[in-house]
Amino acid sequence: MKLNDAVLSRRSIRAFLPDPVPREKIIKILEIARWAPSWGNIQPWEIVVADGEKTKLLAEAFVDESKKGISLRPDINMPVDYPAIHKERYVSLGRTLFTEMGIAREDKQARIEHYLNMYRFFGAPAVIYLTIDGGLNEPYACLDIGSIGTTICYAAVQEGLGTIYLAASMHYPYIAKKSFIYLKQRKLLSALPLERPIQKHRQAFSGVNESLWKKLCVLPINPLRPLFHESYETIEEFFRNNNHYSHVILYCYERFGW
């Protein structure tokens, strides 16, 4: 696939198939993404990939926290207001999204369910967390996270997979940090759910039919340190010796020279 094709065909996916993502595809995507440019070549990113049962447990915990009405506690400040032109783009996207899903403005319960689906990673069985060291300068590190994150999105397209920048996955970072002890001193900046988009499944969730899902799934928008101590020369060697890591993949950019 040419870069032009990947860029033009990428979409923000809000409905994923539940099938497991092959580890080989995840590795291939991250092997490409690690070449993303960064300011001063500092490569501030460290990546954690949750899949399988770990993803389900995270989703359940996020949903439970949201239902309790707990206030958001992201590691970095979330935007609260936008200049007029940017606000219009944001509002227009939400309006189009709910229209395509058949959710009326007054249907409060359906809107709540949509927001809860964000915490469920829109059904994706794998999630790529993008993190930085807690001591790094956020503005520049965020630029670099955008660089590698977008590269991941394009690499995923090449593998027939969809992604979305999911801010909701950062609302309660302490939940992820409880699941991954390694993240305790990290800042979670974004996450990318990963799998193939739902295209033909009817009633993927309440109120959305097949024809609407086809539109929804292609809705365009505007423009490690691991927990083990052994040393491995390659990612493949790590997996040959650690088949019991069934729910989380931890990548170390420093150790692997990334």
C-alpha cells in the first residue's frame, strides 16, 4: 500500500470487531511506527499494548468509574474551550455522528450509552497506550506522541485494521496504572483501540442498523520498560521465551534501541 492510500483511507473507527488481533500484526505496526520522527530524537514515547482479557477488565473498570460519576482526572489537561472555528468542527462532528447513529438530541439514555461505549474502546479487543516519562516537558512530548500515534494509525491501515484517538481512555489513568504497575511513574497521553471495523454486522449496539454502521465506521474527520529483568536482543526472542504474556505486550524503546 502506498502512503497516499493509507493517509486518504484512514478513518476514526467507532465500531470494532471483537476478534483477537494477531500479535504478529501488532508487532509489525509498532516496528514501523518506531521510526516516527521526534524533536531532538528524544523518542519520549513508551508503549503498552493491552489485549485479550486485560482489555475487557480495563473497559469494565472505566465504565464502572464513569457510572459512579467520578470526576475526570487525566494526567494532562483536557481542552475545555476552543476558538470558534475549531469549536464548530468539533460540534459538527458530534452532530453528524449522532445523526448517523439515529440518536435524537433528546434521547439522553442513548447518548449516555454511546459515551460508555467509548470506555469500552468501542468493542476493540486491543488498545495501544501512548505514554511518556512523568518528568518530560509536556508540550514537546505531546508533539512527539502525535507523531508516533499517527504513524501507528497509518501502519494499521496497511494491516487492514482501524484505529481512533480515544481521549476517553485517558479520563481515569489511575485505573490503567493499577493494571500495569510499570505505568506508575508515567503519564498516559492517549490510547488507540485496534481491530478491523464492523462493516456488515447488524445491531452492533442498540439503535444502529447495518447501513448506518457502514457510514459510521468510515466517518471522516478534519484535518518500555518491561516488567521482566531478562535481556532480549529482538522482540521475536522475547515472545519465544514469554508465551505466558497473554494479555499485555510491553515494549522498551531504550533496550531495543528504538
